[in-house]
Amino acid sequence: MNDPRPVLVVTSLHDPTADVVIRELHDRGIPVVRLDSGDFPASLSVEAEITSQGVRGRLTTPSRIADLASVRALYYRRPTGFAFPHLSEQDARFAITQARYGLGGVLASLPGCLYVNHPHRIGDAEFKPSGLAVAVKAGFLVPPTLITSSPDAARAFIKGHDSVIYKPLHNPVYRIDGVSSVVRIAEVTAEDIDESVSGTVHLFQKRVPKTADARVTVIGSQVFCVRIDSDVLDWRTDYDRLTYTPVEPPPGIEQALHRYLDCFGLVFGAFDFCVGEDGQWWFLECNPSGQWYWLESETGLPMCAALADLLERTS
């Protein structure tokens, strides 16, 4: 007998990766309820009671009703934020806060639900200093890294290493002449550092001479490793210059991947490594909500099936 419990997919309206996962679940006969937190309250409503058996109630969308006590899994993929444009600034701020801690708190408290990933754990893992510290603890090689607002400390760090790159700690979107842009990773010299560094916190990291990059996607117990060859510092800036090859990870990497995820309470992670000239893999970051489907298209690795297995709770 088929399990009638639905999978909740919490994502934005236009998310091609979520689309393929939902299609795979539908093909398997798995009920799916898709919603976006940004739909609240216009086309999404919630009724939830806290009982001795946990959260009970329902979520209602224009086409679906989800019983909060019977959600088997929740796939959380970058939903849009709450917005109340019809309210004054002060009232909207209040309403957004209530929605975040109310509806957001309900979604984070579903009984017996598998989260891929839990939104609170995603938030924890998105702090880059925390990720780097956990990577060291998990057993990865991590390039020497400085996080500072001191121009003098930045200059000293740069002078102490052959080559240093700057990375944003988080990358909000800038709009330049109406075009969405982000701050890019770039090589820096001591002469590039001025007093403006004191205006906020910056991350500087020793540049590891590399022969390639590697993207490792962990989906539950399954690990998919792809070598990415290019001639650019940051391969995400020019996808047309990339070639992809499925590879096996070096000894010890797979165990470290799971130690890292376990530390944050995650079941999915998109890890980035650079492959040094000596063949060693150096940890750069893990994105708990990272993209992955384009790699299946490029390599044929069965990543969508693995994610559907996880959400179906057969793996």
C-alpha cells in the first residue's frame, strides 16, 4: 500500500531544480505539496496547535492541504522572504517578524519529518567562519584564512603568503545599472588594502596552486564527486570554460564529508574543493542549499533519483 504522507517542497515559484525533484516524486506516486513562504498570507494559510503529541494542524495552498502531523519529508530550497507591501513600514516589519517566527517556527517543528535540510541548520552552516572551523575539526585540509576588519592585519597576512585571495563572507545581490551582480573572489596584494577595510569584516585566504576544482554533492548516504577543469580562479564565473569528470574522492574525504554534515545536523551538502598540484584536496566551502542538477545533466550521475529516494525515505 502506498504511503499517503506528502513531501513538502518549500521553494520559490521559479526553481528548475525543485521542478525536477517534484517531477521525479510525482512519477513515483509520492504526494507533493509545494509552497513558498513568500505566498503568505495571500495564497498560503496556516492553522497549528501545540498538543501533547506535538504540532497538529494544516497548511493550505490554492491547490493542496497538508496535514502538519503527517509530513514525511520537507525539501527546503531558498524560498522567498515574507513581504507585506500593503502595510506601512512599521506594520510590515511587525508582520514579517510574526510570520517568520510563527509560520517559520511551525515549518521547523513538524513531528517525524525528515528535513533536507532543516532551515535552522542551514542558517547555522551558512556562517563561513563556522564552516571553516568545522572543516578543520572534520579532518579536511583548509587553506590559512584570516577574518578581519584591521587593514594592518590584512597587509601582514598577505605579506606572509605567496598569493592571497579575498572572498565575501556572504554574497548579497547588488544591482548595477539594473543588472544583478555579486562581489567576486579576487586575488589581492598588500597595496590593495586601504583604510576602507576597517568598515566591515573581510575574509582573506591563501591561494592554493591548483590543477582543478572538485564539487562533491552529498545526498543522504550517497556521495557524488565531479572534477571540474578550467583555467579560471573561480569556476562559477564562466561555465562555458568548464569540463566535468566523475571521480572517486581521495582516501579519508568521504568520512570527513559525513563528519562535517553530522556536526551541523545536515543530510545534504554541496562541497567545493580545489585540487592542489600535489593532488591533495583543500576544503573551500560547503553550501547547505547548493545547486546540483546541472551536474547530473553534464555527467549522468543519478543525483535526482538519490534525492527523491531520500525524500521518499527509502534510503
